[in-house]
Amino acid sequence: MEFTYYNPKSIQALVDTLSGLPNYALLAGGTDLIVKMKEKLLRPMPQAVVDIKGIDGLQEISDKDGYLWIGPLVSHTTLTKSALINEKAVILAEAAGQVGSPQIRNMGTVGGNICNASPAADTVPALLALDARVEIQGPDGLREMPLADVFTGPGRTCLLPGQFISRIKVRQIQPDEGTAFLKFGKRKALAIALINGAVWLKIADGIISGARIAVGSVAPTAIRLYQLEQWLIGKPAHAEVFAEAGVMAAQMVKPIDDVRCTASYRTCLARVIVYRGLVAALERVQVGCGCE
Ligand SMILES: Cc1cc2nc3c(=O)[nH]c(=O)nc-3n(C[C@H](O)[C@H](O)[C@H](O)COP(=O)(O)OP(=O)(O)OC[C@H]3O[C@@H](n4cnc5c(N)ncnc54)[C@H](O)[C@@H]3O)c2cc1C
């Protein structure tokens, strides 16, 4: 495995470095990239590896105008432990805490989890349920887009040569909102998801006024169940409604058989994860559910 190693120290230096490289890979924590390079799974193999770990400002988490701004180099361990994330976007801490093992969580980053574009990535459903947007930088400057539009297929994103994610922006949870993240794996730890999912609910006087539901490992990319979200709006926040929503979710997903489990088992799990996610999200609503 031969490649040239670059380690730019600023965002501008990264843009400049990438503009001269025809075939490169960005290196964050390396927990996906290095495995793929060692196993020669990349076609073509990168001739250059650009290490972004030393770039200032990509490791920060900040809080402004009802949003959290998260640098792509923030590790899963940091997300899990961050007081800001636990207070204002707790499902992201919970999802990050489900990634791999302590070693993987120490090295692996949220930006790498997104850009690896696995349909089973654990932070992605949580970010989708939090309505995340990403800032993309490149030779043509900066643009912002919904995270949901980043994924184009398994292992594929819309990022063009020279482009990279420079920030992730999520809405902070409000008292009349509740969230939940759930994952089913073959083991309780160090297991890639058979299915994972995240729910965000907004409740007013016991009625659902907003819903976002995202599931992973049941389609070529993690997906939002937009039709189901619309169906939920205006309905009572009640277990019977949630059970019906679970049945509808199972009809909406398009899983495949793979080494981890069958498509039909994943379809059953989609019903369970959406039902349980809605119940758990409702339990976290502090204001407006009629029980305060
Ligand atoms: C043993 C093991 C267990 C694992 N378990 C889980 C698990 O349970 N759940 C889970 O979700 N994942 C799991 N993973 C996958 C992996 O750890 C995560 O996806 C991790 O978040 C990747 O982050 P990284 O920083 O290591 O990415 P890297 O490997 O450095 O990069 C991954 C990809 O993203 C690109 N990239 C990185 N940062 C950027 C950026 N800012 N802009 C553009 N492109 C970028 C890289 O070029 C590369 O293509 C596991 C991996 C291993 C080896």
C-alpha cells in the first residue's frame, strides 16, 4: 500500500491541497478508511491520503441561536460525554455511544460516520431526526444542505472532488419535544446495526404537531419516513396510534437479506423500532403532552 501523506493545518490549506490531487482519500479517525485500504476495497486505491485531524476548528461543539454546531472531527467519545450534546441533542450522544467499542469511539468521528455513508451508520438516523444540515466546503466556497440529501447510495455521497464536510448543524431539543434512538444488533456491543432508528416528536395538548422518523439498514441509505411523519401530525400521542405507525413503517422500508439478517426480519424490526421509538420519545416530552 503506497501513498503520499499530507497533513494540512487549516481549512484553506486543505482546499489548496485537494485542488492539486486527482485521486485522494481524506483521513479522519481512519476506522473505516484504513480497514478499506488494508483490505484493498477502494477502487481506485488512493494515491494520496490527506489527514485532516490537525486542522484547527473542526473538533469544536458550540451552541448558537437554537442550533448546535458540531465539527466533523468530533469523536464519538466526545459526543457521548459532551454536556451540550447530552442537554440539547441527547439522541446524538446515545447513538454515538452505540458505535463499536471504546477504541473505535475514541478514534472514529461523526464526519467519518456520515461520509463513509454506510446505511447502518449509527449517528446518521439520530442526525436525521434532529433535522441536521451540513456545511460543505470546496474549491467553489461554502454551501449548506440537508444531511438527508448527502447520501446517494451505499458508501456514496454527493460530495464532489475537492469537497469536504466542515460543520454539522442540528436543532436543539425544546421542552415540548421528545426524542429516542434505538438500535438492534446481534450483540449488545461491537455490533453493526441490524436496524437502527431515531424519532423526534413535538406535542401540543396531547396531539402530535411535528414528527421526524429516521431508520437505518433498511434501504440503500438511512432514510426519513416522510409519509409516516405527515400521517402522524394531528393524531393523538397515544400507544394505539404508535402501533399503527409501526405497521405502516414496516410497509415503507425496503430492506435486503445480508450476512447479518434477512429482509423479512428487518421488516419486523422496523415495526418494533418505530413503535418503541415513538413511545420512548413521548416519555421524554416535558411540556404539552398533557401529563405535566
Ligand atoms: C471494529 C469496528 C466497529 C465499528 N462499529 C460501528 C458501529 O457500531 N456503528 C457505526 O456506525 N460504525 C461503526 N464502525 C465504523 C466507523 O468506526 C465509523 O463509521 C466512524 O465514525 C468513522 O469515522 P472515522 O473518523 O474513523 O472515519 P475515516 O475512516 O477517517 O473516514 C471514513 C470516510 O469518510 C471520509 N471523511 C472523513 N471525514 C470527512 C469529512 N470531514 N469530509 C468528507 N469526507 C470525510 C473519509 O475520506 C472516508 O472515506 C466500526 C468500525 C470498526 C473498524
